[in-house]
Amino acid sequence: MIDYNPDIGLVVNAANNNLRYERKLLPLGYDPSDVLALVGQHPSGFRETYPSRWVNNIYLDSHGLDDYHDHVTGLADRSKSRIRWYGDLNGSIPKPVFERKFKRGIVGGKHSHATSPLTLNGGLNEPKLRDMLNGMGEKDPLRRCLEYRSPSLINRYRRYYYESGDGRVRLTVDSELGFYEPESASPELASEPPEAFEVVIELKYAPDNSDIAAEIANWFPCRVVRCSKYVLGIEAIRRS
């Protein structure tokens, strides 16, 4: 069940079966091919579930970047909004999706809403965003939340998809991270990500599979960290 509260945005019932845990790991000193080789050697028998692809996001935040600051300070209840699509960064985008990703304590989830096709030749300005929002229902809680936000960042990365042999844990590997100004007429890479964030491993699993996920994470020669690609991106474009 999802409701809207004007003070904190979307409110998600904790009984929602879509809630999940996430663990992020940073394999320092490993390039993407090394990390993929490690995944293939893992005793949990990870298998590829989907071909790798480019993931593109336009993040939406308040003018004061409230979502960014909530993540930096580590608030227990926080969220972020984005438009997501796959494939090319520019050109025709046939199936963009609005997403509101939330974290409630140590569990999280997201609310998604498919929206009308978009042509992106450069950044996304506020008039374009308003046109997209107009395609959503007046009472849609996601629309009501996004109305108070504007484009704050474009990012993209190549993602590889895996699942453990018993199907209890999903794993993704993200590489080739790029960050861009959201309203540029011709987006150019704003800044290279810090070397420590060249590759990110993420584990996703149901709360009752926490022990299994911990064993999987402990096998990798790297540490579990807090890592938000949105935060990395905002800081990258501020440096550029």
C-alpha cells in the first residue's frame, strides 16, 4: 500500500512484500573483468539472468537538493526520484519509467510508473518534465511527489545481472559510471568517478535471506559500504 504525505512524500506500508535488503561492495583494485570473473567463481553458483546493458537515469530533486542531503547525512527514512531507461543516452526513449526509490531503516523498495515515450537530445528541462507528468493521473501518488522536484543529475553505467544458484540472492555489477549535468544541451561527462568507485557490486535479497547474503558478501575480497551513485554524481558535477 502506498500513500502520499506532503511532508515526506510516498509512504510505504512495511508489510509490502516488495521490501528488500541491499548490500553494496567496492572491489578496490579490480577492473570490471576481474570482478565478473570473481562472480563466476563464487561458490553460490551465480548465473547470468539477463544480458548486460546500459542503465540511464535522470534524478529529480528539490531545488535545495533535499534527497541528496538526506542520503549524505544517512537519514533512516530517505528516498530519491528518477526517470530510468535502458540503451542509448540520447535519442528516442520508447519506455521511460518514473521511479521513487525509498529506504525505511535497513529495508527498501521502489514505486514505479511507466510514462509516455521521450526524445532526449541533450538534458531534460523542467517544461519537458511537466509534459511527462501531465501523462500521469491527477491522483497518482508518484506524480504528486514528483511535482515538487526538478532534474538534478543524469548518470549512466553498464550493469551485469546475476542470481545465486538457489535463487535467493540477486547480484548486479555496475561499471563505467558517468555523470552529466541535467540541463545541458549536449551532455558531456562531468567528471570521472573516484577510482574507488569504478566498479560497484550490489546484492539484493528478501529480509529472511540476510544470513545467506552475509555469507555471500564475506566471500568477496572487498568490504560492504554505503555507496549512493546519486550522491557520487552530485559531487562529481560540483567538482567539474
